[in-house]
Amino acid sequence: MSSVKTRGPVVREPSTDASIRSQRGFSFLVRFNRTSLQEFAMADLAFVVTTLVGFALVALVAKGVTKL
């Protein structure tokens, strides 16, 4: 005797309703972000500068703690 419960058919027939799909296809549904490469470069630069400033502050705090 199987321990798996059996139910009705699991696989259903595919829908043939054409109103679900767009006439323009998949590319109509995908949105494109028009962010320029310069914006990405500025964001990267800001991240690097912020990281360097953070490490500099940690180094200054560590230097001040060692003087105590």
C-alpha cells in the first residue's frame, strides 16, 4: 500500500486564450532602465571615497585609543 495520497489529475491542459499574451511579445513586458554609465561611475566613486574615509576614521580612533 502506498503512503502517497492520490488525487485527481495534477497536470492541466495549457491555456489557449490569446488575450493573455500581448501582440508585441515579451519585449513589451520588459522595462529598461536608462541609467547612464556616468551615473554608475559616480556611484562607484562615491562608494570608494566613503569606504576610504571610513577606514581613515577607524585608523584615527585606533591611534587615539593606543595613546590612552
